[in-house]
Amino acid sequence: MPDITIRRATADDSKRLTRLVRTSAAYRGDYAAMVDGYQVGGAYIEHHPVFVAVDGNDRVLGFYALLVDEAELDLAFVADSAQGLGIGRLLMEHMTGQARAAGLHAVRVVAHPPAEEFYLRTGAVRTGVLPPAGRIHWARPELRYDIA
């Protein structure tokens, strides 16, 4: 595994994080509407704990956003080229550490259906299913990370 650093994202990371979301292979086909025009804006990054995994050349390998007030993982992405390297696991370990530091007892995840197995492998438990709503025409698994 290359040298990985997880650091707090800044507004300057907005374009790179947005590009990662919009080009994610997980959101092709039927799921493309979810990320069409999506933007990870600078104000969002400055307001919420957003952490990015970068390599030694500051190349973005993945990121997550934790909504502390809602105790929810809002965004979690790993670059297609970095999948299978353990980046996602590192990010979820970091996220649970941040949640613990913020005094949270659990973190809710409404998952993209193809990502459910990843969340289960990294310690989340399934708590239910959200029915289709709005632009989302498919059921979404609801999960929870219990913070010890």
C-alpha cells in the first residue's frame, strides 16, 4: 500500500472531491442520476468534518463526510483506481474515531446499494431499508456503526 495520509479536507479540495464523486464507476447506469451535477462545495467542506485520504503526491484516493449533528455518514468514496487497497477501511476506521471523539454512540449510513457489503465488512450492521423516494428509484439499505 502506498503512503497514505488522512487529513481534514479544505475548500481547495472541492473540485477534486466533486470529480471523484461524479466519475465513480459505482454511479453509472441506473445510478448516474444520483451524481449528475453533484458538487462537494467549499462551504460544505468547511462546515462539516470532511476527511480526505491522499498519497505522497497529494493525489486524492478517497474521502468521507461525517454529519456530527445528525450522527450520519453523508458521503464516502474511494477513487476507482484505489479500490481494493484498503483505503475505504482506513477511512471508516478514521470516521469511527472522529465519531467517538465527537461523543457519538452510533453513526447512521444510508448506503448506495452496491456499497452495502463494504459497510458490513467494515463493522456496520444493517438496521433496515429505505424505500424509493424523489429522484431515487431504488430501495437503499440503512446501516449503523456502533461506536464503542
